[in-house]
Amino acid sequence: MLGIEELRLLFEDYLKENHFDQRPTALYDPVNYIMGIGGKRMRPVMSLLACQLFDRDVTKALPAALSVEIFHNFSLVHDDIMDAAPLRRGQPTVHAKFGLNSGVLAGDVMLIYAYDYLRHSPLKSAYAEMVNTLSKVAIKVCEGQQYDINFEQQTDVSLPAYLEMIEMKTAALLAGSLELGALAAGAGTEDRFHLSEFGRLTGIAFQIQDDYLDTFGDPEKVGKRPGGDIVQNKKTCLIIRALELADDATREQLLTLYGSSDYPPEEKINRVTDLFIQLDIPAFLKALRNQYQEQAYDHLDQVKAPADAKKILFDLAESLLVREL
């Protein structure tokens, strides 16, 4: 039975073996760059863990694991272009380093390779279902990204609409990563369903947690200064719920602060954060996150697999959810 770190290292070795060294280098250098600048490899590890639930030979899921990691990084390349982001994982983004056209084209070829690697899965009878799973994920991720873009122009975004967006943009790929790993091991329909639901619900809980940490997280542990979402006027669980709960005067304050770029960043962060605390937003987020994660663990319990294998997947989910709420 392999643990999380052992599976991560196994994947890293497979990634090195499948380095893109073909021509034209102007196309594949950006691909190798984004695939090589780090990341927790959470999604491929989830694929390997899902496989291990049903088959101890986790190498069967390595092609699927690489598929989801390539897809994930493809989405980051294109997201960074749309956001005009200069940095990713502390390094220049692909389009900033190689140019806009190279970024677009590198993302395109990565999407194609994400599908192509599924062909290398040893269980050939699962190939069609694996392609179907990845296609559903890809569509949801694109739909979620469009909703996220739409929200930038909307003054009122409901909490259910926001949760639906993060389910598509973030949680769908976690669910798909688990389902692809289970498919690689020949798991049955019912077990794949429960694993997928576990991933989907964990993904939503993870994003709720991430929203919280952006404002209230310890900079030493989170690795960034708090308040970035506030400065960028980003619609998250915090501001959406705050606007729902606020009285007219408080709502007007929040809308004025969020709708303006005239305030010094620290003042804006402090004033909005104080209003969030007055409205008891941290406690609400804790309850909401726990609600989704408890549902996720209920689905994991129903997967017919050895308890020790499921415990490793449980531990990975716990590691994603910093227990500071």
C-alpha cells in the first residue's frame, strides 16, 4: 500500500519519462515549463489513490493521472491569459514568458494530449468511458470559467449560483480525477459514483476554505498576504453571504468599498474584514464547509474498498482542508 508521498514521487518519475522533447520546440518548451514549475500534484495523486482502492498495481492509472495533470495545467495556462496574470506558482506565467500566441497554442496542444494519454491505459475496455468522463469534466470547467467571468460584471451573485460555479470550475476535475483512476482499475459503476461525489463535494469544501483563507488565513501558513480577493473586488462566499445578511447601511458600505479602487489596499482590507466579522461570516463558512465535507465522507464510506486504502484518501482530503476555521 503506497502512501501519498510515495504516489506523488511515482507520478513525478512518470512525468519525467514523458517529457515533451519533440519539435517544434517553440510549441513544447512552454508545455514542459508549466508542467515542471511545481504544484502539489493533488489531482494525479487522487487518480492513483482511486486506482489503489481496487487494484494495488497503481501503475495502471499513471496514464490517467498524467492526463488529468496535463488538463489541469492547460486550464491554468488559458486562465492566466484571460486574467492577464503575470505569475503562476511564483514564476512567470506561460504567456508572460513565451508570448501570448505561444500560450494559446501550448494550451491547445495540452488539451489534445490530455485525451491522447488515456489511450495508454492498460485496461482498454475502459477507454471509451474514460474519454466520456474527461469530456464531461472539460465542458464543466469551461462552463464554470464562463460563469466566473460573468460574475465580474454582475452586482448581485447568489450563493447557490456561486457554489454551482465552483462546483464546475474547481470540483469537477477533482471528481473526474478520482473517477478516471477508478476506471483504470476496473471499478464498478456504484463505486465510481460514490468516489466522484466524494471528489465533487470535497472540491466545493476546498474552495470555500480557500475563500476563507484569502481573508482570514495566517500568512505564514497560507504563503500570501491576506485580503487579495478584497483588493481585487473578487466575488467569493464571504462577500456574497455578507451582502445577503447585511442591513441597508452595512450593505451600502460593502458595495461602496467593493466598487471602488480609491481606497488604500490596507484600509480597504481592514474595513471589509471588520464588516465580515460583524456579520459572523467566519462561523457561517465553517458550517458550510463542514456540511459539504461531511457529505463527502459519507460517500467515501460507501465505496466498497479496503479501509486502509480509503484512510489514505481521507487523509489527503483532510490535508487539503486546513483545520483553522
